[in-house]
Amino acid sequence: MKTSMKLTAAGGALVLGATAAVPAWTSRQVDEQLHAWAQVPAHQSDVQLRNLQHHAGYLSSSGTAELVLRSRCSTDAEEQAGMVVQVSYQVSHLPRLAGVSAFGWQVKPQGEAAQAFKALFGTENALTGQGHVTWSRQVQSDISLPAISLAQGGGSIEASPSRGALTVGDKRVAFSWQIDDAQLRSSDVVAKLEGMNFSMDLDNWQRGTGDAAFKVRSISTRETTLEGLSIESTTLEKDGRLDSVMRNHLDRLQAGKQELKNLAFDVAMKGMHADSVEKLTHLFSQSCSVERMTQAERQTMRDAFRTLLSQGMSLQIEKLKGESAQGSLEGDFTVSLKPSQQGGTIQMAELLTSSGRVNLRGDLASPDLRQMATAMGWGQVKQDSLASSFQYERGQLKVLDRVIDASAVQKMLALADTVILAVLEDRVPEVLASQEDSAPQDEVEAEEAISTEPESDASDEPTASEEAQDNATEAPDRSV
């Protein structure tokens, strides 16, 4: 009995000791992380933390800092300077079920932005939030904005209070925002929005894998009404390949007297080499453009681009459809780039395949369109519909299973090969210059070809007056 009591007491003391140590550990972690963010060079991020005043404590900490929000890649001086906001925060280091600590924060814009925020929201501290740090070290916070109400210059803008949430982890970034209604009214523009939701949850922001969605219940203007707008995307990684699908849907579109329903446009990019995509994304994120890359960075970009193409991929329009009172449209389309030998020449004419189909019904397949399509051989009429399909592979183009001339397609693919090779060999300026020089030369050659065509001898052909004289002299002979 005494032994069990001793063990219980020892266990309790251990738990109490660990609990007492958590605030000290959390306080130290917060202090180190904030100072690490403050030391990030300004040229490496669009968000800069500066003028940090942090007051660390055992049970709680607090402080202020300035955040500079800007666009590093912009050429506009004002956008590069960015907007400055002051952040005040309070952190409680007491552990709880939700996580190791909790915090609250307030954002106050500085300079000219402060006046604009106060005019819109009626307060300088427009953006506030509460959050916590989970046991898995993810930072989670809600975000809230007050209602917007501004009338100026004969126009007005109003919006209901909006809210959102943000989660940041090692590789994860999740963000959501919701606004119930907003409206803009002026002599030039009238727009009303209802039920807007945006959400994004990336499990690996460096590769862009995860889900995103943008939905609006309705949008109304003077001439147009949209209902049930939905844009959703999903990117997954499997066996070192990225598959990305974007689904676009609109329940109803009313524009004047025209009405469209059940519009859908689903696009997919599949089989992309994940490591190459990440390298290219990182390079362009850090340098902003090819012109700002070093020689070594350009070589890394070319190597990643070569691998991306040689590994193959496909672009698919998985769904294309719409309905109206006059008829309907339905179709799909696929372009695939087959894998090539590593280090081998990329030849689009050999590696690229494509196929697609489209079907028009009702008045969309008008008699004139059906007649023209059948006459030209690219349409097939069935009752009140017009259908067509094509397939391209290894230089052969088929329309409705009938082989047709593919020279135009092959020329286009040959030009694509030239551009790709120029990128891979870092000869883009030279190739562009040669293309510009060849265009006038082609025109000269065409003119020379016309001018050197064989001409008939003028002395061998009678003139119009000579023909008239011959006819006149021959007339009496014919009358005899």
C-alpha cells in the first residue's frame, strides 16, 4: 500500500514538474521564433517583421512589431515599398487541451493606410484574432473584420462582418475566409455579392499539394446574374508525380435575355514530375524572373525543365458542358506528352498525342453550321445534333476517323521544338532574333518565286486590237 502511494506521489510530482516546465519551454520557443523571423532578410520574403519589441515572461509574454507587406517582384515603386502595419500580441504559456499556448493579436495599419482603414471599418484596429499553438506545433488562429460601410462621391460600398481562419505548420498552410454579403453602388457600377467562401488547405505548400475552393452563392450586376459559382482544385502527389484537377461549375448565368444553366469546365494536369515542379517554383519565387537569375540558377532551371518535359505529362479538359433554352454543348479534350529517353531530343511530333470530341444539340447545331460541317468533313449530323471528334498521334491527324492533312500541326510542333531547344540551351535571344530575321526573308523568297515564274512572250500573243482586226477581216470570208 505504501509502495503504491509512493509511486502515485512520484508520478504526480513528475506530471506537476513537467506541467510547470511547459510554460518556460513555450516562452523560450516563442522568443526564439519571433527573433528568427525578425532576422529574415527583406529581399527573401514578401512579409518582413521589423522593430520587434518582445517582453518574455514565465506565464505570459507580450510585445509589438511592424509587418511590411509588399511585392518583391513588382516593378512598381509603391508596391515594392509595401504597406506597414503594427501588430500587438499577447501570449499565454499555460498549457491546455487545445495546445501548449494561446494568444491574441490586433493589427493597426500605419501611414496613409490607417486613414483608409478607419474610413472603411470605423476603427484603426480593424483586424483582430485569437489562436493557439497545438501540441504538434501548428499555429492556428481565427481572423475577424468588422462591417464595411463607406459612402463617398455619390457611390457606396457596404459589406457584412467577415471572418476567417489561418493554420501554419512545418509544411502545411490552411486559410479560409467567409463573407455573407457585400455590395458596390455608383453611377457606373452596381454589383451585389452573397455568400462568398474561400478555403485552402495545402499539406505541402512547397509542392502545392492539397485542396482549394472558391464559392459564391450569387453575384448580380445591372445586366448579369450568376448563381452557384464554384471553383475547386485538388493537387495530389503519388509516386513522385503530381496530378492537379480544377473543377469549375456555374448553376445559372442570366445575361440580358439569354440564360445558360449547368455550365461545367473541368481541367486536369496529370503526371507532372514533382521534384522538377518544386525546383521551378522555388527558383521563380526567389528570383521573380529569368532575367534576375544567376548563371547557376538558369542552369538549374533548364535541367528541371528538361526533366519535366522528358518525364511526360497530360493536359485534359475532362468535362465541357452547358445548357440553354436553345440547346446544349458537351465535350472533352486531351493532350498528352509521352516520356522521352533521358537526355534525348524532345520531339513534339513524335511524343505528343491528342484527342477530343464535341457534341452540339438543338439550335446550337444550326442548319447552316451542320451543312458547313458536313461539307468540310469535320461534322457528323444525328437528328438535332452535330458531333465531331479528332485524334492526333505520330504525325497523323484524323477527324471523324478520316485521315486529313496534318502539315500545319507538324509545323506548329516543329516551332515548339525550336523554342524548347532554345530554352534548354539558353539561346532564347538568338532564336528569337533568327525568327524575326527569317520572316522578311520568307517574304522576299515568295516575291522572287512569283517574279521568276515563266512569262509568255508578248510577241507571240496577239493584242486585243490585232484580234479585232483579224475578226473583221475574217467576217467577209465567213459570209461568202
